[in-house]
Amino acid sequence: MIPKGVGSVRSLHSLNTRPGSQKQADILRRMYTLACEEENLKKKIEWLRRQKEQIVRRLGEVGHALGFLKSKVSEKQKETLPGRQAGMKGNPGGRFNSVPLKY
């Protein structure tokens, strides 16, 4: 088993720590570094939570818009179907059997 020590902590690589007795200043420096890293990670978690809320809200808006547009398309299709003869699409003798889209 590989022993884990101070070198395993991501933010402590630049402290040049040596094995042996620890001075109070070294301990306080490590505590400060870890407290800063903890604060940064908490901020990142909060940012990710806000991003997730934004994405979920946008997904709801997109789903609502898609449902609205699908209903409009089905209404348009229902309006055009009764006026047409059954089995007849577009120009019966023509090359294309569909109506061109107009934007």
C-alpha cells in the first residue's frame, strides 16, 4: 500500500514540506491553505447548483415551446386535410408529391 501524505493534497504541492517535527507556523499555513481550498470548492458547488437550475429551467421552456409548436402543426394539418381529396398529395401528375415550405 502506498502511504499518502501531504503530497497527496492537491494544493499543498508548492509548500516544500519536509518530514519531521512540525512548527506551529507550518501547521497554520497548511490549515489556511486547506481552508482556502475548501472555500473555493464550496463556491464551485454553489455555481454548479445555479447552472443546473438554469439548465432545468431552460429545458422546461424548450419543452413547452416544442409542445406548443407541435399542437400548431397538428392544427394546421387538420385544417388542410378536410379540403383535400383522400389519397391525393400535392400535384398528382407532377414530379414532386409535397408542398414546398414557406418561411
